[in-house]
Amino acid sequence: MRVVEKRAKISRREFMVTSGAAAFIVTNIAVINTEEAWALEVKALKPGTMRTLILVARDIYPHDRLADKYYAAAVMGYDEGAQKDATLKNLIEMGISGLDLRSRDKHHKPYAEVAKEEDRVAMLREIEGTQFFQKIRSGLVVGLYNNKEVWPLMGYEGSSWEQGGYIHRGFNDLDWL
Amino acid sequence: MSAPYSLDDGSVVVIVGSGAGGGTLGTELALKGIDTVVLEAGSRNEIEDFINDEWASFQQLAWKDLRTTSGTWRVHHDFPNLPAWIVKSVGGSTVHWAGASLRFQEHEFKARTTYGDTPGANLLDWPITLQELEPYYEKAEFMMGVTRTNDIPGLPGNNNFKVLEAGAKKLGYQTVHTGRMAINSQPRDGRGSCQQIGFCFQGCKSGAKWSTLYAVLPKGEATGKLEVRPNSQVLRIEHDAKGLVTGVVYADADGNQHRQRARIVCVAGNSIESPRLLLNSASNMFPDGLANSSGQVGRNYMRHTTGSVYAIFDKPVHMYRGTTMAGIVQDEASNNPARGFVGGYELETLSLGLPFMAAFLDPGSWGRDFSSALDKYDHMAGLWIVGEDMPQETNRVTLHASDKDQYGMAVPNVNFDDHRNDDAMRKHAYKQASALYEAVGAVRTFHTPPYPSTHNLGTNRMSADAKDGVLNKWGQTHDVKNLFVSDGSQFTSGGAENPTLTIVSLAIRQADYVADQMSKGEI
């Protein structure tokens, strides 16, 4: 049966996910991911806000096999949006700072430094009904899962007609029943 | 006279919509030599324009004009402005349909007599019987090239079907096969055979799947008696002092309005736009909407008892490879009240791509419980439940009290609540489908709620008596004899079957009647 290779993750990923602070550096103009070697310039939002937003995105739809860069790709559009739309900028800044406030209250550290996913998710559940959370969540449905680079990692092969469909590419090759 | 027709040509038949009903009717009339104009709201996207990409295709083809919803149905909660996923493009929903072509069962034409007086349900028998429609079912199956009819072989089963078949057999189901599909299993009618592309919902790139866009309309156009005018959204139907329709007003791509005169008007805009058009055509003579003396225009909206079940296995399935819906279990389609509900349901294979799965598997859901399911996307198999839902007067399309569209016309609101019978049927179907998949090793199953409706029916229903419905047995409105309805809004009951074959059959039959009536000078 023809299977789709979903590139294996390095084992350090598990460690990195639960102590996300180790991979990220926040400067006054950018978010840098040292482990994955990418940087994201942030113009309208605070870089710290963007860094936390990337983690919130992962906590909403956690896939251990997906590198941070895919979550960053899913939310970086909010910075561009915030450049043009003051209401959006406010919504995101207030949403993240509200989350950090909650986090300092409960865990004595900002959201991005809380080590356990379940602790972070518990805080997200508390704000589940808010406009901020719903906007981020619904945006991720497309931002994360409509990314063509993510598809093969999830075992989805995308456009098919130009490759002649699946008639010769395993449409009925299931062999375990 | 021949196409293209002048706006002032009042001798033409004007058809609103180019889908299964409007497209079929248009070509049938043209083949009989009748001058016909089909006004299609959408653009003319052809096969080369289709995109194998779920969201991009949705942007290209879907009807996205503002609609509102109300009622307790989950669609109102999760997709408040998307009650239906249908097509705004030449070919209508035959562009994105999956191809399932089933005949209604005999008792489904007699829903009231068979199911009895079901409280809360506005059940009614059709004014036609299966026997009367059978010759037209035969014509439609031949025209569309339905597999398992006319010596056309069934399609081969894909991976998703293999799982369905194995599970069905374990449960003891007897009627399991790759469906009666209007998809070429071998070259036919100048179109190639299925390449198992797997993007049936995004327009068939091989043309193997039947659609009025490329399998029907060009044949009408070739006669010179059919003009298909895209980007022409009909806003209002006009009538004279005698109460006969005289033409339609439509908006073109730039938003400029034009009046196309007509001898006869046939409305085929699918079950939200069609009643909306009649309601928006209210006048002093027809204060409740055109042809609405019964008050039933917009009412009895049905969307089938639907829902999906997706199952995760330990081994890969790749259900997205190949046809989206060539697989069916028919054992539960009969009427068997011992199960706790009237009417039956079909179980049909279904696949969504990753982007749509993320959106529709469990709308609103998040966290590891949800993401762990998507982690197993390529280990999923899936099916769709298609069951007979109860017509209810309160399930209806009405004009929004204040919201207007880009042309200043009141937008439609779709109000819907499940009937007790719908709930009971859905529960039963979810349980059976989970059992089917668990019988062959599913480790996890999901009961996915109904999507924005792809089957939309009943809002201008046929009735023997003018007080019970909008149309007579020919789809001719009771109130206005040169006004017809030609789409699924005609349906008096929803049956347990996908509607397209019945819509096409009714259109072929309606063409015979319209031509006959025209030749006698009746209309």
C-alpha cells in the first residue's frame, strides 16, 4: 500500500514543546526561533505578543510533528492586519495581555513560560467564549490546515488531477482487510 | 428565431438557474425547437477552471451571497450565515455534486399515507406516483449514464469503499456496492472515464461525472434555440393585470438591471433562492408572494436527516484517493417503524480533504482531543447518512425583515429545527455506522453533525390540492399557469435518496408538458 512519508520528528521536539521558552528569543522588532532557525519581523503587534500567540496557536491545535514555523505562519497575518486595523490590534494585544495576567495570577509567570501544556490549555478553556479566542481558533482552521506545506506532514496529498488522479496511484491499494 | 435573444422578445421561455432542473429543462425545450433563455446568477466556470483545492474551489463556485439562519439546528450555531453549500456557477450544483443517482421508492411518493399522521410533521402525498415517473427515471439514467443501469458497469471500489464494504458485511448488511453513480466507468457520451481524482466536490476535471455544464447545456446550445446567459441574477418576476407572468428583472455582472420579457417563466434557483424569488415578487395582486395563495412558499424546507461518521483505524486508508461517494449500504433505506422512526436512510461513503476535515469534523472543537484525530487523517474512513427528514411548516425560508443584499433585495433566512423523527433516525444511523466501522477495527469514531445543507428541498412543494402546496403534478404553480418551478423545491417529500436524479427526471417530464401546453396555446 502506498503510504505518504510524514517526515519523522527529531526526539528533541518533545522536550522543546513543553519548554517552548528555550527555542524562542524575543527582540524589540522580531521573534526568533533558534532551534528551527527562522525569524519573524513584527511591526504592529508587540513581538512578545506574537511569540505568545504562536504558542497559543499550538495549544489550540497541538500537533507534535508540526514545527513552530507552521504555527507562526498561521498567525503572522495578524501583524499585517493589526497594521491596518486598530480594532484588531487591540483585540489581540488585550487578549494576550489578559492571558498573561491570568497566568501570572495562577502560575507566577507569563503564559509563554508556563511549562505544562495542560496548565496552559486550562487557561485557554477559561477564555474559550471570548471573541479573541474564537477569532484565533477559527482563523487557525484555515491558517494551519490550509497550508500546503503542512498537508504532506498530515498524510494529505493535495491536488490530484494534474498527476492523472489516483487511478494509478493507489486509489484502491488498501491491503489490510 | 434563434439565440441570442433580445430582452424584448416575449416569446421565449425564461428559466432561472442552470442546474439539474433548469439546465435539463432548458436543453430539453431547445431540442423540441422552443426558444429558451437560461439566466444563471453565476459565472461560466468550465472544466479547465476547476481547482483541486477545497477552499479555493469554494471561493470560486459556492453561493456566498448573504443568508441568515435561525432555529435550533446546529448549522445556525456553527455556520450562521451558511445554511447551504450549493453552487453559483453555470451548471449549478451539478458542478459540485457527488454523482449519486438513486430513484425514490414507491412509498416515498405517498409519505402521508405510508407514515400516517405524524404530529408536528406536515406530511403530504405527492400528486404523482413512482409509476408515472418511471419512464422519466429511465430516460434520465440513460442520459446521465448512471452506473448499474443501461449495462454500464459499476465503478471500482476505492480504499474508503473497501472499509465500508468489509464493515457492512460483518454487520450482515446485504445491499452494499459502489453505487448508482452518474460518473462514467468507461468512456461514454463524448466524455472520458473516471480517473479517481478525488475532488468530485470541486468540479470534475476529467468530465467523467455528469453535469449540465458540459454534458447537457452544450447540446441545447448547438440547436441554436438555447441561450445561456451567465452573471444574470434574477431579482423579481413580473406579472400583468391578468395575473400571468410577463418577464423577469435581473442584475448583470456590473449590477445594472434589465428586464427580460417571457412567455413562460420556470424557476430553478434551488430551494432557498426559488421561494425567495417568489416572495420578493410580491405585488398588490399577490401580497404574500407570487403563487403563494397556499402560504406554503418557503415552507416545508427539508435537508435530509444527515450527519457523517468518520472512523480512525490503526492502518492507513487514504480515503481521499478516488471518488468521494462511490459506495453505498442500502439496507436501512426501507420504511421500518420497528426501529423507532418512519422513513429510511442510505449510508454513502464520503471523504473530505484535510482543510475541510479541520473545519467540519467537529465544528468549534479544539485541543489535543481534536488534533489527535487529525493526526490520524490518513487512517480515516468516512460515510454520510442520507435519510428522509420530516417536512415541517415552521422549517422555512422567509425574507429577512431588514437585511438586504447588494441589489437591495431582502435576503433569505432559513429557519430549521429537527423533528423528533429526524433525531431518532440520526441516532440510529450514527450507532449503526459506528458499529460498522468498529466491526473492522476502528479505534475511534466521530459523529459529525450535519454540514451546511447540500440537499435542499421542499420549499415550493407539489400538491394535489392548491391549499396544501404551491405546484401541481407538472411543477406548474396552482395560481399562475405560465409560471413553473423546476428544481428540488418541488419535492413533497425528501425520501431517503439523493435528489438529483429525481430533479432531472421531473425536468424531462415537465419539458414534455410545457411543450404540449404551448402547442395547444394553453400557455
